[in-house]
Amino acid sequence: MIADRAFDADRFRRSIEARGAVPNIPPKTNRRWKSCFSPALYRNRNAIERMFCRLKDFRRVATRYDRLAATYLAAVHIAAIVAFWL
């Protein structure tokens, strides 16, 4: 699981590890014990953040007009197709 520095707490790390995932969180500067961290994996997080920003450019997706989850998912799919196309 990839997260930013705000989630660098022992309780978050323990809960992630309890679920069977490996946390990839950059350590805070004031942390005494520095855990293992892969900058190469962390770079992929930026691509996902940019994808969510492009999806939020579509008003229907950002404001969540749809009441049903299936309809909202269809709107997200259409917005993703249009964003990828452009």
C-alpha cells in the first residue's frame, strides 16, 4: 500500500501489515526509526493522483449527482474514457 507522509504512524503501519499488505510510506523527518521505503514504487502514486484529478474535472463525477452506485460507476467509466481519449 502506497501512502503519503501523513499516514506515517505505527498504528497505520500495523493495520496495513495485519491485512497482509506491505506499507510503502515515506518516513517523517522527526521519526527515529526509519522503515524501508521504495521511491520507485512511490513515484507510481503520482500517476494515480493525476488520474483522480482528471476525473474530478468532470462535474458529474465530482459532485456525485447519481444516486445509484452502478450509475455513478458508469459515469466514472465514461469520464475515464473521455479523459484517456483527450
